[in-house]
Amino acid sequence: MPSPVYQEELAIEAEVGFFNYGSDMSTDVSTEVGSPHISYRTFDMSWETAPEIDQPDLLKISFSGEIPTSWITSADKVAYVLMYKPEWERTVDKWDTVGCIINGDASTGTILNYEGVYDYPTAVIGSAALLPGSAPPEAATSFVLNSTSTGPSMIDPSQNTVVNCTVVRSFDKTATGVNLDMGYVAEFGMLRLASAGSVAPIGTPDTGIKFYLTSPQYDFGEVDESDFIIQPAEYMFNEFKASDYDPNQIGYGSLTVFADYYMTPFFGIDDKLMVNFALDMPVEMLPKGAWVFQYMQIYNEANGGTPQDGLITLSCTTQVGGEVHKVTEYQGLTRMDNVTMAGTTVKNQNEAELWADSSLRPTGNISDYATQESWVEGNRLQPCVIELPIDKENPDTSIYTDWRGWYGARIYKNLEDVTPLQIKE
């Protein structure tokens, strides 16, 4: 059975903020410039998520601050610096750094992304990344610069300039080994990098900041059947003469089993494998009130597998003309043919191998189990559908392999019947 292939792309995006922090620098800045001055710095964290499984999620950190206009000219620069490490990390020298350097005209910027910074950087932060008393930190490439901008303050446009930048980190939805749900401690500050080479902090760096990095959330509303892409997986068809089972009957019957992938590019919505059974028989052989047991029994043929290595049975039971239906799974070594199941009722066959932890389930749509009039004159059709959810985040890839086995059906006159009619496998 092949694995599903995603082809459709959607354009829905959602941005959800989960942490913001702000710091008032007015006192420090006022002292330095010699007059009252409003000044602040902030950073915000958010997830920008796309529903497609093949599109990465973006962790966005947006920095913003308001400083004296004279401190950021066409030649001077401003840097935001955010240092962070997991709360459980007790080693002082395990801080990582992310931030950005913004040119005075905001036409260009530079990403700051280092690993292994030893202390809050008060020396030049740039291409050399020099730190006092230690070797330069290791450059990292996880974050990239997204945007920069500068503009006049809305509060005091004659004296202040607002300086903004955003950095982003991409996360593959299907990547493993990335632990996002974790608490962090952080330090946050700003630096002035003058064209003459001098470097000075803007205000006192903030320490002891704590935030919790949450995994992205996927909520793009309700998804109905029309949102799924249907991709055929398997199709099996067995046609027979009705007289093969009852010499008094004429016409034909059939048993069809087919499996389809129901896929959606939405990462937050599970895919599903739908296994459809359909028994088409003359009305007299499929009377109302009878119970129909349709099944598929398979084993993994890959790498030389045989039935003795283990059998998996997917079964679907319905009552003709009624609404009662049941989906069951068996795992073991017992065959489900009528010879092996001789003397058992539809309800108590192979009870020892019923799989209690099965993920199989009904579809929830009663029409998938309702008896129908067949397009074959004089016949009746009894469908039954099994749904197997496929987790997008941690899919069970073992199902995508070579399977071999049998499929069949039995018709029980009632719940006490122990001599049902077996449709040949």
C-alpha cells in the first residue's frame, strides 16, 4: 500500500502571539541627554502558521523601541540583543543570542544569531562579534532577518525615532527532536554602535526575564468532507453467480473492497484511511434483519513475511435494513474463514484475538452503513465503512508496505445463527 502524496496548497495563515515584554528606558536616556525624554524597548514573540503540511511554521520575534533621533543617523546603528537559555540550564556559558543591527536609514540590517555567548555583550557586536575576555561566540543560522524599519515617534516626532526589526526561525512541521514546549530565562537590551566605532548600551539591560516557548497551535475552523483530497489506495472486486450459493437463485452478486486515503493539507487535521466494503446480493439472499459480517484479513508480505508471522483482520458488521453497525479489529494467528469460525455466532467469533487498542472506528455517518437498493435489478446493497485515522505529526509508517491476504463476507440469519452463508474468499 503506497503512502499518500500531498499536492494541494492552501493560502491560509494565522499569527498568534504568546509572549511580549517591555522596558522603560526614560530615566537612563533622560540622564544621558540632559533633559526629560521618553524612551522604551520591547520584544514580542509569535507563531505564524500555515495549514499545509509541507509549509514550515515561523517563530517571529519583533523588536521595537523609541530613542533620541540623534542616536541613529545614516551612519550610526542600533542593535537589539536578546540572550536566552532553558530554565533548567545552570551553566553560565550556555546562553544563545538573537537580535539585529539596524542601520540609521533602515535600508539594510544585520541578523545577530550566536550560540555560546558568555556574558552580556558590551563590546562591538557586528561581524567580529568581539566579547571582552573571551573568544568570539559561535555564529548560528537558525534565525534570519525578516524586516527593519525606522520612523518618527507618534509621541514626540521632533525628538524621537522608532526603530523596529523582526527576525524569524523556520520549523519543519514533520521534524523530530525539536523540543519547543520549554521555559526559558532571558536578558534583553539595546546598544548604540556609532560610526566612530564607539559602543554603548541604551539603558540598563533587563535580566531575569522568563517566558515559555509554546508549540504552534493549529486551528483553522471546521473541516468537512469537501476539504479532503481523495487518493485511491487499493481496489478489489469479486463477482459471482447467485446460483453458486443457492441453486434456486438467478442473477449475480458481488463483493467489493476498496481503500482510499482522505487527506487534507491542514497539518492540524489528521488524515484517514477509509476501507469500504459493499456486498451486492439478490434481495432473497440478503433479507432484512440479517447480519452481514464483511472482513479483510492481511499479513505483511515485506521481507518474506507469511501468515504465521501474524494476521490483522479489519471487520465491519451491519444489520440489513437497520442502523446497527460495529467496527472491530483482530490480531493473532487465527484465520477468519467460515471453516475456522464454524459453530460461532456473528458476535462471539474469535473473541480471544479481539484487539482492545484498535484505532479503527466507524465514520459517524449513518448513510455509510444503511442498506441500499442496488443498481442491479432485484439486488440489495449492504455497505460498511471502516475509518483509520493517520496522525500527521507521528504517523504510523508501518502501514505503508506490501500486504497480502483475503477478503470475504458472511450472512447470518440472526444473532443466534451458527451456520452462516460464506461468500467465498
